Amino acid sequence: MSLITLILGITFVESVATAVISAMGLVFDIPTVQGTRHLDQEGQQKEVDKLHDFLVNAYSNFIFVGAIIGAILGGIFAAMVVWGALKKRQNFLLPWLIFEVMVIIGTAVCVIICVVLISASVASAIFVLIIGLLELGVMVYFWLVVFSYYQQLRDRKRMEINTPAEMKTRLTSHM
């Protein structure tokens, strides 16, 4: 997911910066806010271009750092899932389940943004939608697999707590 976020972020950072400057222009007068009202039109445009370049640089760095942090956290939580599955410890699965819900929501938002705002034609919008839905489907499937295993471990632990002592030896001897 972080690789997709990084690629999409770097690819569309120019259009995002342009959209932000356009939105800023709707809310307030940019030359007045920048203090460049005294400059001619060309000088004001140069200052807006400097702002655009600053935003592109800032967004690129923000997206890169966010993708790196997301990749590190995802790797740590994935290792915890493997460890929890091997040791049959349900608490090691929970951080990944929570993190993955956030990743799924973020992916859904990215797909919607790409389809609605960024796609140039209907064909590219449909292509992006199909790829995004396939990705979301795979992510939800794996989340459900881990969640069902989490429930199995939770139910097994509850059963062990609530069974009488003589039943515990019978239950554990067959496992």
C-alpha cells in the first residue's frame, strides 16, 4: 500500500499543488496575502510559481516520509501477525488488524480520488476503478482470513478458561 501511495503521490503532486493554489485563490487574494500586490502581473506570477514549487517540494517530502513510515509499521505489524500465528497468541494479530483497516480505508479514498478527480478519460477511470476494486478485494480477503484466525484463537482461549479441570486434559490431549 505504501508503494502505491508513494507512486500516486509523486505522480500527481503537481496537480495537487495546482489545485491547492487554485483553492487558495478562491478563498483569498494571493498577491495580497503574499505581500506582492506592489509587483506587476509578471512578478506576482513568479511569486505564485515559487509557492507552487514550494508546495510540490513539501508534498513530495511529506508523501515520501509518510510512505516510509507506513512501510515500516506495516512490516512490524506483519511480523507480529506471523509471530502470533506461530505462537497462537491472539494479541499479536490485533495491531495488524487495526492497521489494515486504516490501510483499506486509505486505499478506498485513494481509489475514489483517482477515479473522480484525476482520471483524464472514462476509459482510464474505469481501468483505475477495476484495479482499485481488485486491490481492495484482496486486502479485505486477507483481513478476513486473519480476523477469523483471531476469533478462533479468542474462542479457544475462552473455552480453555471455562472448561473444568478434568475436561482440559481431554481437550488438550487431542490437539
